[in-house]
Amino acid sequence: MEAAAAAASAAAAAAKEAALAASVAAAAAAKDADASAVTANEAMAAAKEAAVAASAAAFNAKEAAATASAAALNAKEAAAKASAAALDAKEAAAVAATAGEAAAAAAAAMQASKKRKFSLVDDDQYRPGSESAGDGVFIDDQGGPPGSGNVDDQDLISRLPDAVLSSIVSLLPTKDGARTQAISRRWRLLWRSAPLNLAGQWRIGLIKKILSDHPGPGRRFSLFISSSDLSKYVKGWLSSQALDNLQELELTYNRWLAEKLPSSVYRFAPTLSVAKFVGCHFSDLIVQLSLKFLCLKQLTLDKVTISEHAFQSMLSGCTALESLELKSILGFARLCISSQTLKCIGFCTGWAKESVIAKELVIENTPCLERFLQLHPMYALATIRVISAPKLKILGVVSEFISELHFGTTVFQKMIAVCLTTKMHTMRVLAIDSVGPNLDTVVNFLKCFPCLETLYVIFRSKTCAFINNNVREYDPLDPIECLELHLKNVVFKNYDGTKSSSIHFAKFFVLNAKVLKEMKITLRYHRLDRWFHTQHRQLQIKNRASKDAQIELKCGATDYFTANRHTHFLMADPFGGMLSRGCSKCSRAPF
């Protein structure tokens, strides 16, 4: 019994220890489980963050791939366009080279046609390889004489395609273009297939024949209508098929005819690129038709009568117009111009007493206008207002015949500055007709145009008793920006070195134009060499402000820039090509 009790007690103790050990193990396991749970939660959170980051990275990579793909596509398109442009340029260069050869060859062919006579056989007498010319001359299939198998012996023009030859023929004067038919069989049809160029004074019967024989289209038609007998045919001629798709039209009426412009002119509106009308009347039909001159780039109206409504309708339809020349326009007193494409305006009034003549010009909205040319200083508009011309850089000839000249809020009256609040920094070239001359007036224009680079001054003699001596001291505390930084070229016309006013005027620019490169002075009269030496000393040329300046004095003749013909030629300086006539008594060449 005792042994059983002892065993039972031992078993109980063992069970107790086992229970304690199990409790400790359970506690440890629970602790480990808690730690594992915490680790698992952290791992899950980390995995979730990693998944979000991976998703964002994938999205960014997708966007980057799309951007790269688009860039590659754009680069491919740009490369294709560049390749096409290079090909076009190559073709254009080839055409230009061909045209150059063609021009030389055409001249040679025309010269040859005057030295030898070609007599062509009829089609039924044609023999392969050669053609009998009837008078002992043979012409091979290429238009050259037999035996010219060597390419160098053949005329270059024979190797050109018909399209190029047709273009050459259309650019020749009418008579020369028609004469090309005598060169060879091949040229017989070229004149009729080339766009018609009909210009000059021709007999009525000949004009009829040319227009009836030529199938068209037309390139240029220029006609002077000198009499009413000729005028009655114009409407029918303008309706001819030979003038279809006409590009250039010039109709000049004798000023005494006062003829109305034929309505058949308006059929050329879609194709005209150059148009000139002289001495005719425009009806208001142009307003009703609402014409669109989509290709017209150059327009000249000279001594024409047109209502303001008709002119505005015509101008609004010229959506590609670049240069506009208006002379002696009759029909309204005030002209307002707005154009999004216009680059040049040439204007002058006339002496006509009949009807109403334009006296005021308002340049209202011309964002592309670069030059305004007053074509004759004495036939100037009474008032000119420039409201908006942000690119205007060439102006002239400005004279006292302009009563009022406005640039924004800046106002000149008879060349005298009344208000100088607006400055035009775009102006580069200025031509002034100055009576006296008057230095104060010119300096005020320099202040209005502070970035001026080239200045032309036409000296005009003053007839009144008071003459400004032009003695002016330059104030360095009140510098003139134009003289300090920009004025590089100065030209004086009709200079009279015998008058102190002219000497002081020129000397002011010699001594104060800091960046001057060139000054050219044309004299009124012939002078001897010793006079030039004296003049150099009076102008103090050795003390010139710009040591690099080249100053030239030359004999010439009186010149008032009355022959300005550069409205439609957009050269950098329209006044630079107006050469002096030079002096007849000496060898000093004009410039």
C-alpha cells in the first residue's frame, strides 16, 4: 500500500512538472506565435507597399514607353519630311540648272535662226532619221543637222523636255516667242502649247489672229488703248480662250478716253498675280460681285476713278497682296488701308483738277507693312496717319508738302515736330526732302526713329529771306541714340558747298555720327579739285567722330528723287538704286 501511495505521489509530482513544463512551453509558443504574427503583418505591409510601388513603376514605364514611341514616330515623320524637302531642293536645283542651260541655248538657237533658213517638210514627206528641208538643208529628229552624232556638237536646247522649253517661250517677248517656230519641226507646236505672252503695240488684225490661233492658257497680256477704235475690241479680246487663267494683266488707256473698265476683266480674279490699270473707271459692279483675288500680289492703280466702297471691296478680296501702288486716285478724298499681307505701299497724288482726288491716307491695320514710299515729293498727300504698322522700316520721301504726318501720338506739321511722344524703333531707312536744309527738322526725325541706319537728305533751296544757318552744338548730356549707336550711311543730294547752312548741316553729321561707315555727298554743280580740298577742311573731315567713315564728295546734277519706281521691287533700300546723273564736265563717276 505504501508503495502504491508512493508511486501515486511520484506520478502526481511528475504530472505536475509535466503540466508546468507544458504551461511554460505553451507560453513560449504563444509568445513565438505573437512574434510571428507581428512579423507576418509587417511582411504583408511591406509586400503591399512593394506592390503599390511596382504598380506605379509599371505605369510610369508604360507612359515612358508611349512617349518614346510617339517621339520615335515624330522623328520618323520629320526624317521623311526632311528627305522629301531634300529631294524637292535637289529637283529644284536641277530645274534651275536646266533653265540656265536652256536660256543660254535659247539665245544661241535664236542667233542661229537668224543665220540660216529652215524649210520644214510636211508630215507625209517625213523620212525616219532625217528630213529634207527642200533647199539642201537637212534636219535630223533632234532638230539639229545630220552628222551631229557627237553630243557636244548638238545644241543644248534640243535635249530639254517640252515643258521646260514651253516655259522659256512664254517668257520671251511676243515677237521672239513666235519666231521660235522657225527653229525646227519640234518647235513648231511649242509656241502654241506655251502660255501666251502678248505685250506691246500691235495692229488690231494681228491681235485678233494671235488670240484666235493660240489655244491658251495666257501668262501675260499688256495693251495700250490709244483710241476709241481700239477700245471697242478690248472686251471681246479679254473673253478669248487664249487668255484663260491669265497671270499678269496690264491695261493702259489714253487719259483722254475716260473709258470704263470692261467687266470681262473680272473673270481673271482667281488667277491674276500681277495687275496694272491706268486711266480707266472702275464701276461699283466689283462690290456686287464680291471678287476674291486669291493670287494677286502686285496691284497698280494709276489715274483711275474708283469709289471708296469699290476700292475697299477690291482690297478686302486681295488676300495675298504684297505691294500696292496708287497714283492720282480719283473718286474719294480719304483712303483707309487695312491688310494682313501688305508689305509695301507706294503713293502720290496728281495735278488733276476734275473730280475728287485723294488727300488723306490712313494706314490703320497693316501688321506686315515694311515700307511706305511717297513717289513724288511735290505730289504728296496732305495728311498721312500711321496708326498700326509694327514692322515699318522704310519711309520716304518726306517733305514739307505733307501738311500733317502722324506716327501714333507723334505729330509733324510741315516737317516741324509738334509732339514727339511715340518713337518707332523699327525704322531703318529714311529719305527727307529738306528745304534750306533745316537741321532741326532732320534731328527731330532722328529722335522719332532712334534705330535709323540709313539717311537720305535732298537739299532744296530756300527762296524766302530767312535761312537757318544750322549752327547746332551737340549736347552729350542729351544724346541722340541714332547718332550714338545706329546711323551708318548718309547720302546728301543737291549739296551746295557755297552756303554756310549746307556746310554746317553736313558738318554736324561728320562730327557727331559715332558709328558712321559711309557718307556720300552729290554737288549741284561742277567743281575743280582745289574746291574739294577746301570743302574737306570746312567739313572738318579729319576730326570726324567715326574714324572708319568714308566720306565722298562728287560732282553731280540736281536730283529730287522724282523717279522712284521701286514699289514692287522689295529691295533692301529702294532709294539706293537711284543714281545721280553725274557731272558732264568731269570724269567723277556718280554713285
